[in-house]
Amino acid sequence: MNLKWVNHNPDPETICPACAELIGTVWEDGAAPQPPLHPHCYCLLIPTSDPVSHPADVSELSEAAQKTLFYQVVYYLRQGWPIPVFLLPLQEKAEEYIKFHPQEALMSDPATRQQLAAGELHVTLDAAQRDRYAVTLIQAGLNANDWIMPVETLAATLTQFEGLACLLNHSYGNIEKWAGTFENVFIQDDEVKGYLRPNTTLAGRTLAAIITAWLDDKQAGLPVPPIGLSLDLSVRWRFPVNDGDPWICEQILKVWSCDLVLHPAAGGKVERVLNSLQEVTMSQAVETLPTSPTPIPPATSVTPPPAGNDAQLAQLAAQLSALTAQVAQLSQAQADQVVDNPRPTGIYGMLTGMDQVQLAVDALLSGVRPGHGVRPLTGIRELYTLLSGDYEMAGRFYAERVSLAAVTSSTMAQLVANALNKRVMNLYAQYPKWWANAITEEDFNSLQQVRWITLGGVGELPTVTEGQAYTEMTWDDLAQRSSFEKKGGYLGLTMEAIDKDDTRRVQAAPAALAQAAWLTLGKSISNIFTANSGVGPNVYYDDSNQRALFHVSNGNLGSTALSINAWRATKIAMMKLAEVNSGERLGALLRPKLLWVPVDLEDTAVTILGTNDQPGTGNNDVNVDAEGEAREARLANARARVITCPFWTNTANWAAQADPLLYPSIGVGYRYGRTPEIFSVASPTAGLMFTNDVLPVKVRFFFAVGPIDYRGLYKHNV
């Protein structure tokens, strides 16, 4: 039976060159490179009856593909495995590579590799000075946590490692946990090396006692826990260009300490890294392992003073008092330093467990693969069991079964709501805002009724005679009012849908919500022209009286079918309208810029505004309303000026509008954002989750729509 190379990557654009070139090839059993070829590889070999079909050897592949397969050959050699014939052209180069990377060659020894993967402690006594230990603080390159520490970054920060404190556990700010100091730090073979000198404090003696007990148990063949050193850093990242690429440490902002910890989580177990940190949102903990083991001298004992020696007791009491005062001074100095130069409060380094779950949920609802090396979710059921511990699908929350920190019964609803918010915003932004060129948008701080104010009454500026005082001008305003509308509802994710793993249904929700918001706002804007049998809502024409938006008395209502001549007549009528309370014509401010039409008149409207000559005539007179030199420019400008309203059912009515930048006519106000909001509503003991086994996700959209001033609009009800 032959084997066929297949790939199940949900995002085909992220498939690496080596995988892409091998997809579809057919191999004899044992002849193919063994997938996975790299971290996050989706390749498999499946049985097939197809005939053998693959390149003769690796040299027929691209350079990028050969590079990926080269590191697989290196791995084969270190494991002592036979090299497939297909990869033999890379063997000599791989052997040469291993020769010049001796520290990596250790990985070919199964015992050493197991120790590193377990995160065990290794220390070496300095031969010249037996009260300190030779250690490796950190190694450059790609580490087990799947991010890169460049050696140049370490070299630029090397002085920060000199005199660095070693604490028991990650105990930043706790001076009582100071157990030792790192000194004589240097870089060798892309590693930061140095010496750990334990102090004579209680913490220092505890550190030595822990190491001694650990080594004694190990040498006796007893099981021992993983103990190691963990650097506490604040770093600045250079984010990867492509999803799946490792992050790169661009700069070490501060080295806080290098601490002795239990469960340093070597071997790339990200969950263990997060669980072993005390301040994961404040700094980056980097697991490092000192070098090979040898016995450690026992902790120095302190002999108590002989009883009855009052003078010696008094001397020791004085020394203790002085030390206590010195510790107090150091603690105050450290506190002052934190106030003057506070530790960075941004998020540095590794993603927390919940951050990774949020990225996985975002990708699940978007139908793509998560980036940053985050494992994708298989579906909505896996998410539910991960965050609830409810493997029996009983609709209950089992906190003791959930391994992630800070998870509650409402966590899933919150994560889903966050993911839906992002997805809805992205989809909503892609919908065509056919009204965008016609409206004036504004955000408001409360749900108070919106007042759209038009100033007037000034007219022209009066003349100022030489040496005379300026004349005070009168001004008036006219305000139109719009009330906020609250639109919304909820979508219910049932236990049945979760149990059936109906992920496609959940993935369809953002598109449905974005479309609903688009329809809702679009229809509200359209209603300005169609309300009250086509004359629009009532507006104020003075401070206290109202009439229809489109009214003969307003000078903005007609009944002529759309044509070039009707457009020109409308232009003249609008430009003759006067300013509020001054009687001055507004002229060019009201020159119609936009042409509102139903879909039935779109072509006619573009023709009227986009042809070089007058449409509908045979004398080739110039069309003065067309904008642009070339034909393509005129048509593009015409399409931008035509507002095609998909909700107008009358096929003959049309309207003209002044340039919103010069004379705003339609206002849209928002509260809580310009896109719909998604909220989680989940409680296992109340609401729909309790009564109906439904996880409700609420959608809400607050907006106010209304005319700003009737002078900038002219409607023809044909």
C-alpha cells in the first residue's frame, strides 16, 4: 500500500513551501519524509491505491522547501535515525552543521534531552571558588516557548545581568526572598553565563539547602521535582510578519531578577509557564537551566553565642538593630524608586492562557487558523468543555475540572461576545455604506435628544469705517431635533447546538448581525425621504412651528421626472434659498452635489452627471454639470455623486442634496460606538441559561437619524 501526502491546514495561504510542494505526492512505504515537518504542520500520510509519484530527490524542490527539510535531516541525525533516500543529498550539509553546533549536538543523547525537557536543575561548582555556582542564565535563539531571543539583544543588555538578584520564586519587591547574586557575567556560544553566589541570609541558606537536598535525592535514585532558574524580564516585541512565525525580542527593557522556581515548564509547555508566573501580565518569565550537576557544599551553619556572655549578646543585639535599620532603608529606597520610575504596566511577553483561548475563539468564529502558534479549536463543543468542565453536557459548570485560571460560569459567554464584537465590526465595515457621502456623523456622550443646529442671521460682514468701532452683528440659529433609537435583540446558543458541535451556525452569526445593523441604519436614513407619504418628517421652520421636511413653503418640493433639465431647474431653485433670518441667498453653498435615486434610475442619474455632452439632445451641447476631464474620471465622479437608495419602492421619485461638507443636511448621531455592540448574558442559576439551556448573546445599537436643515435637500415626488 502506498502513502499519499495530504495537508489539512484550514488556512491554505499559510502552508509552508515544503508542505505545499509535497501535497499530492505518492510514496512507497518508508520512502517519504515523516510529517510533521515543523511546528504547527498539518501534513499527513494516508494510505492510497494511487501509483507512486514524487520527485526523485530533495534537490528537485525549491530552495525554501529544501531549507525546511534540511532541519528535519539534522533532527534525524541527532536521533540516530536512518535518512530516507529522498533526503540523502542534504545529509553531508547537516552533518557539517551539527559539527559546528556542539551545544545542540547534546540533544542527540536521549538522557540529556529528557533532562532538558523535564526542566531539571543543573549546577556546577566553580573550581576556583567553592561558594558560588557556574550557571547559564539564558541562551539566544529560538527557545522552547516558540519565540526568538537574538544574541545581539542579549549583548546590548549584558550589564543588566551583572549584580542581578536571585530570589526564591518570582517574588519581585520582596527583599526577604533575596537568596543570592549573579556576578562575572559574560557571553559564550550565544549563551549568557556567569556565577551565582548565595548569600548568608535565611533565603540564601534555603537556596543552598534546596539544591543540596535535590542533588542528594537524585544521586540516591529517588524521583525529584523539576527545579530551575527563571528570568523575570520586561521586553519589547517585534511582531511576526506572518501568522505562525515566532515572535522576536527586539529589546530587553529591564532584567528584574533570575529566580529559583519549581515547575519552570521547560519543553515549551506554555500552560506551565503561565501557571508558574506571579506577574505574567507585567513581565516575561524565561526558563533557563544551569549547567551540568556536581555536588554542592552544605549551607554554612551559624553557631549561637555562649549563654551568659552579656557583652557578646549586647554586641549581637546592636548588630541586629543596625541590620534591621539598613533593611528598612533599602526597602524605602526601593519603594521610592518604584514611585519615581514605576515598573512598566503594559503587557509584555507570553500570552496568558485566556489570551490564547480568546485568539482561538476569534479564529474559530472567523473560520481561519489562529496565529502566534495558538492551537486551533476543533469546534464550539471543545470550547464549551474547556471552559466549563462539563464533559457530560449536563449544562453545569465544574470549576474543579477547569485547568485555566480565573474561569467562571460566564467566561465562555464573554469570550464569544468579544469574538463576535470583533467579527461583526470587521464585517460591518465591509458592507457598502451607500449613504456615507450624504450624511454628517457625530458621537454623543448621552442619550439626550440630539439638537442639529443651523446658524444664520449674520448675512454679510458690515463695513468698518477707519477709526470707527466694529458693529455688533446679530445671529440666529434653528435647531432640528432627533431622538435616539435603541435597536437590538439576542441570539441564543442552545445546549443542543453545542452538543451537536454546530460550529457553522455560530460562525454565521456575525454576518447575520452585521447585515441586520446595516439594514436597520440604512432604512432609518432612507425614511427621511419616504416618511409621511414621501414628504418626510416634520421639521422646524422657525423656533416654534413645524411643517413637513419637503414642502412648497420650504421651496424644496417638486413633481418633475428626472432629466437633465429637471436637474438644472432644481439647481436654480436650491441656490435661490435664503439663510436663516437674514434673507441672504446661500447661492453656491446650496448648489446640489448629490443625486438621490431608486435603483431603477441609477443609470439615468449617472448619465446625467457623467456625460461630456448634454444627454437626450442632438446638438452636442456641453454638460456643465459633469466633473472631470477624461471619460473615466467623469464616470467615477458621477458614481460618487449618485446615492442609490435600495429601499425606495417608488421607481420615479428622486432628490437633490447640497454638498454635506459645505451645508450639512442629514445627521446621524451615535451613542456607544458606530457599530452594534455584543454583550454576553449568562448565569447558570438565572435567566435563559437556567430556564431554557440557552446561552444568550445580546446585540444593541443606539443611533439618532434626522434632517439638519431643509434648505440642503430638494425632493421630487413624481
